[in-house]
Amino acid sequence: MPEVDPVVQQVVARHGGDPSHLLQILIEVQEVFGYLPAPSLTAVARELAVPRSRVEGVAGFYSFLYPAPIGRYRILFSDNITDQMLGSRALLEALCRKLWVEPGKPSEDGLVSIDTTSCTGLCDQGPAVLVNGRAITRLDYRRVNEIAELVRKAVPLDRWPAAFFQIEDNVRRRDALLGPTFQPGSALAAALKLGPAGWLEQMRLSGLRGRGGAGFTTHVKWKSCRDAAGPDKVVVCNADEGEPGTFKDRVLLASHAERVFEGMALAAYATGARTGLVYLRGEYRFLLEPLRALLDRMRGDGLLGRSILGEKGFDFDIDIHLGAGAYVCGEETALLESLEGKRGTPRIRPPFPVTRGYLGRPTVVNNVETLAKTTLISLGGGAAFAATGTAQSTGTKLLSISGDCALPGIYEYPFGVTIERVLEDCGAGDAQLVQVGGASGVTIAGYEFQRRIAFEDVPTAGAFMVFDSGRDPFDIARNFVHFFAHESCGFCTPCRVGTALLKGYMDKLALGRGAKVDLADIEWVDRLLRNASHCGLGSSAANPVVDTLIKFRPSYERRLKSLEFEPAFDLDAALADARRITGRDDPAAHLDGGRGR
């Protein structure tokens, strides 16, 4: 193993000794050692001149940072509900047996560890695993046997069969964004002809709303940032696509990244920003090198850097920062904290990022799809963009479709499409329910399939998970509850305790030990989470449970031990010795007044 101090010094120097790059520094140090030895944390703290407690706090927050050795091969099975439906847990157990490894523990020889992780963004081609950050899809028992043999022989990962690492886009329906061929630089050239004010006006006419789920009007966000005090404005691309069942951003970054990066430059032109940052989720580590290569080509073509396309004063460049396995960092203020090298704890708002964001500078945070869509507006005009979709939901929407359907993948539809139409197109003839918007979204039952995908009806960041009549709605909701309990950042008590309580109730019901009062308590926990949680993770954690309780209540009630509450502990009987000692057995000495005798 290399000496710690020289490695840390080299990594820190590469980042200019900037404490805001702490997370990136820890990721790179871990890539050298395979984990983060305690002396490396001390060395990082010393080189950055920050308290060691801060370094250790960051290292302990992210699930892809490891304080102890995890083996030469770190194999993580996706634990998303759709991967489970495809048999991921049985495959994990099979690989553990073949390699004589307990889940979550390194092998005795230090060669391998096997564990689970949350959704890997590969739901259309699962079951999926990450091996040292590289994705392997369509896992089956044959491939499990092959992986076990490669691990036993300690074959370097770059010598594993290339077919293992093939990831398909699976684009099933194309429309305005995914259909036409895009000429890099064309959208920027069109915007430059309009000038910053004219370009921002086209954004207003388009009615474009954020495609990350919240649906905030993009023009308003950009204008607020442009008008905010301070010259050092920032554009951030939120590529932390962690919502279970969502993988559209993966496809955009893999095959349409030039649109995304050009969209960031368009945002910079409108707001006056000079700095661009992409926050790429750790599960998409395999995209990092291709994306950096594309940025280099864009710089060479005059589409990034100084005086873009010859426009004097239009200086803008983009850097990519990696996440490290924290779902909460999809929330924009938690993402900004992570970009600053901190724990991904959501901020209190106001102030909003547009006035005080990254390092206190006015910052625009937009989703990958949102930024890509701006190139359509620049090329075709705001009015033409608004002509598609509905009045409140203009343009098209990418849906990540997975689960019980013949053709999982990416589908692009104009806003306003019915859920029934989507189910027909993806071959889901036996759908019982659809989870739209991921774990934090809404559960749609069969009698609601005429509802429409739109901000004014069924909003979504893109997840569209299909479950047929053979699936149990309770099991689906329980999986999502476990996900939220695992991903809670622990900052606020309502979420930290509330998600744990919710998990406890669902596990109790799963064991057949529930009572009717537990269902009422679940609804009480939901109110607590909605009203007291610090951020959206907590306030939406009970959504799948509450929805399925309303729409599929028999799935819960058949798990009840009794419809009425029966205490497992008989307090009155426990007081029998006290009554004997005191010589009292009159009605007043009994909790029920002697009626039960």
C-alpha cells in the first residue's frame, strides 16, 4: 500500500487545497487505497487546515465512503423494488454462497464484499450490480457463476468480459428532445442573436417548468438569479438522479450530454454566470470519463471557456463533481452543501439558492432534463415549445418505465398523456397499480388510469413503475418505507424517528402481528412527517403507505392479528403479587374495577 501522506498531498494539491473540494478529495484518496484509512483523514485535515472532526463527519455521511477495508472487489446489488421483482435477492444469496461471504462483511481473505445499495438507475435492465463502481446489468445465475469465478481468480476488472458492462439506452418513444439530430453550438448561436434579455424572454414564453419533480418555472428562477446582487453567479446541473425507478438522466448524459452542457451555457448566458458545476451521482461514476472528454471537445470547439462562440465577455466553463451515495443530495440545498464539501444536510430556506447558493453566490440549480429542454426553446422559440403539452405543463416529458411491462425503457410524451396510453405503449396489459414519481410520488390504482401526466394532475420527475395483479401493494409500500428509513440524513428528529417508526409498523404488519390501531398510528406518523420534517424527504416518506392504505386497504387488513387492540402485556395480572402482599383483592385494587374477575 502506498504511503498515506504523499498520496493525500498530491490529491489535495490537485484540488488547489480548497476545503470546498473535501468530498472530491476523499473520493480520490479512497480510489488509491480502496477505503479511507484513519491516517488519511488526519492527513487530509492537516493539508486543508480544517478540523479532523469535519473530515470524519463528511466521510461518515456518504454510503460510498468506507472507513475500513471492503475488499479488492466491492459488489453492490441494487435493492430497488423492480430489481427485487426480477430476483436480485436470490442472486445476491447465490453469489454469497459461491464466494463464502456474509452480506455486508468482507471475506476473511480481504478479497471481496457483497452488499446492497439503493436504486442504481438501471431499472430498465435489471437486476443490476455495481462492481467497484462499474455497472453490470441483466444479472442471472449464469452471470453470477462467471462473476464468482473471476473474483476467485482475482482477475482485474478491466479484463472482465466487455459484454458485462454494456448499458443500453432503451429509448422506446422519441419526440421533440430525443428525436431530432442536434448540432452542437446551434442553440448557443441562436441565443446569442437574441441577446441575454431576448433569450430570457423566449424562456418566459416557453413556460418551461423544472423536470426534477417540483415544477418551478425555469424563467423565474433564471431571472431571480440574474437580478441577484453579486457578479460571481453559478449554474448547477443536478444529476443526482436517486429517486427509485428514475433513469432518464442517465440516458441523457450517456447519449445527449452535449444538449445538457449547452443548456448550462444557455442558463449562464441568461444569468451572467461564469461557473458551471455538474453534480453526478456516485452510481453514475462510469459516465465520468466520457463526460469530461466531451467537455474538452466543447472547449476546443469554442463552446466553453472564454468568449464563447466569439462573444466577448461570455466566459463560462463547467466542472463535474461526484456524489458518494446519498439520496438526500437530490434536494437542491443538500446538493449545494455537498458541492461545498460538507455533509448533505438540506438548508433552511430562505435564503433561496438564486440569491445565496453555492459558496454564498447566486446560483441556478436545474435538473438534467430541464437544461436539455432549453436547447429546443433556443432553436424553435418559446411559443413553439409552449404549443405542445398543456397550458400549465408545456413541452414533453421523459418517462422512465420499469416493472411489469414488456418494453421497459425511456418514453417521451407531450404533457397530458394518459396513464392508460402509456401502459398500452409499454405492454402492461395486467397493470394493477402504477407508482408515478418514484418512492416519494403517488400510487395510481386501476380506476385512475385515465388521469394524465401533468403538473396539474399527476406530476412526476420521471419514474413510472408498473405492478401487475400478482404484486402485493403492501410489499411495494414496505420496500419504499425501508428505502426512506435508510436514506434519512438524520438531521431532523421528525424524519429520523418518523421513518424508523413507519418502518417498524410495516415490519410488524408483515409478521402478521398488527392491530387496527397500528393503521391509525401510521396515519398519525404521516401527519407528523408532513408537518414537521425539515425537507421533502421526510414530508413525502409516508406517501406510498398512505396511498396504498386508501386504495388497497385489504392488503393491510389481512395482515392484522386482530381488528381491535389487544395488549400483549396484562398489567392487571402482573399486579397480582402486590395484591396478595397487601391483602387486597377488592374491585378498587383491579385496573378494571374487578369486572374481569
